[in-house]
Amino acid sequence: DIDLIINRTLVYGALSAGVVGLYVLLVGTLGALFQSSGNLVIALVATGLAAILAQPLRARLQRSVNRLMYGERDDPYTVLSRLSQQLKTTLAPTAVLPNIAEAIAQTLKLPYVAIMLKQGEEMVVAAESGDKETRRQGISESVSLSPCLPVSLSLTYQAETVGQLLVAPRAPGEAFTPGERRLLDEIAVQAGVAAHAVRLTADLQRSRERLVTAREEERRRLRRDLHDGLGPQLASLTLTLAAARELLRHDVDAADRLLQELAIHTQAAIADIRRVVYDLRPPALDDLGLVLALREQAGHYSQAGLQITIDAPEHLPPLPAAVEVAAYRIVQEALTNVVRHAQARTCTVCLTLNDALDVEIHDDGVGLSPGSRAGVGLTSMRERTAELGGTCQIESVAGQGARIHARLPLPSAERRT
């Protein structure tokens, strides 16, 4: 227990030197003051004063040595105040977690501190301070409460685990005291709030990037369709019209045949225009509304032998365009998967409008195979709900079908409606 021996040696060595020095100073001062030396009364008075001051001096020395060896573990208020100050002064979101890790390591004199964020089912190191070798030894093995490995504390926000706080003991084989564990638990609470905010900021940034990317990809697709598809078609129609006008003067039959071809090309151009418009927004939503558009879609899939039931209010209030398109596409993709893979006989689509639009699709098919990876369709459903700030849960039991529940938030005006 070398740390304890060093601690006590420093404290009592300094205390002994301090008491002796204080005694000599008091005896010399009192002797010079009362013009006497070797007086027993002066010696007794000096001894009494030294004894009275010994305990406060020992306490002050103990705090100083503890601060030197263990940091601010004996002053939780200082630790939390310094951590709070770090959060106040940090402006860049990317610097929040590194500053917290560094503050914990410096304040408590720890060799290694790391903050890990939960991404999917994995924990990824977001910030660390201290010896990287400790990280390689501690994270590569199963992190436990063993005093030889970094101690793992869960970072939570509103009962949701958002990450982990890894703190290494000051020396191999040294365990944290109960007081230190309580302090680390309090720090983990503050760090959990900060980690949640950082993760939200990162998610928001990724969502913005995906939105910008999707917008630019959509613009590129529209430009390609208009420039490479409709542009040449309309140009050829103009040339054909000019040729027909010339033929009308001396060859009416040839002009008639040319006009018939022109009508066919015009219909093809109209079909291309409709395709472009449909890719932007399904026309059925504007013509029929969401519920009737889903019923029409279900009628197409029913031809494959699947019995589909649409359980929804007859009249939904006006919904945001993005919510309507997301709900329509999610149901469309789910029904496609049911027809192709589920081997189901029945499927139920349920729409519920509360503070959000809940879309639930359930079938009685074979369900998803264990360990199967999400395909393009399931990934698309999750992305559509995430873009609107909603959630998408996909559950499956082998032999009992699959259940998809997408929750699409609504603005306050739609909720009141």
C-alpha cells in the first residue's frame, strides 16, 4: 500500500518539522519578549500553543498532500463546479466531451479518462485524456469493475443509455474509495446530459447533411430527366411539326403519317412528364387523399392473393406534405416486402392520429429470419421517419409475421386539428 505510506510520510514528516519549527519560534519569541531564557513557564506555554496548532496544521497538510496525490476528490463541490465551468465556456460542440474528459483527469489526477458514445449497438470512443496504453488494455478486454481495468460508469439521459465513462485507477491494483465512487457517479450524471446534447447535435448535423445531399441528388435527377429526356423529345417534336408543315403543301398523306407519329411521340413525352411528377409526389395523394390512396394501393397488391385491411379514419385532417408522402411510401414499401418475402395471407395497415401520425403494418407471414440484415426497404423506412424526427420500430417473431410501427410527429396545429 505504497500510496498510503507515501501520504502518511509526507503529512507527518511535514507536521513534525512544522511543530518543531513552531516550538522553537515560540520559545525564542517569548524568551526575547520576556527577557528570559530556559524558563519552564515559557516552555510550557510554547508546548501548549504548539499542541493546539498541531491539529489544524495536520488537517491543512493532509488536504494539501491529498490534493497533490489524488486531486480534488475531497472537495466534490470544486470538481462539479469546475466541470460546470468547462461546459459553460465550451462553445464548439466537438470540444465539449474532450474538455470534460480532460477536466476529470486533471481534477482527480487520473491516468486515463474516456467518454464513449453509443452508436447503434456499439460504443465508440468520442473523447479521451491520458495514457493511450491504458485504453488499449482496458477497452480491448471486457470492461468490468476490476481495479486493474478502467471502471465503466453508464452515462444516461432520461433512463436512456447514451454512452459510458471510463476512468482508470491511479495505480494498478488500486480501487476507488466509496467517496470517489459517489463523486464519479455525480460526474457521470453531468457528463450524461452533455453527451446527450453532443449526440443530438451530431445527429442534427448528419440529418442536415442527408437533407442537403437528398435535395441535390433530386435536383441532379430532375436536371438529367429534363435535359436528357424531355429536352430532346420536345426538340424533335418541334422539328417534326416543321416537317409536317412543309409536307402539307405538296404531300398531304405523308404529312398525315408524320402527324400520327408526332401524336405518338407527344404521348411518350406526356408519360415522361407524369413519371417525373410522380417521382416528386404521388398524384394519388392529391387526387384521393392519404386513406383512399392507400386503399387504392392495397387493391393492386390484393391481386397477388394477399388480403389487406386498411384500418384508418374515413377523413383525416390536412397533414403536412412530408408526413403524407412518408406514410404513403412506408406503407407501399412494407406491402411490397410482404408480397415478395412474407408468404402471408393477411396484412393489416392501421393509421392513428394523436399527437403524431402512427402507421402500423402487421402481417401473419414467416417473419424476418434471425440475424438477417436490413435491406434497402427497411432502411428507407427508418430514414424517412428519422428525417421527420420520428421513430420506426420493426419487430418480428419467426412464424408469426412482422410488425412495423412508424411514428411521424406533427406540428402543433395538426395535433389540435
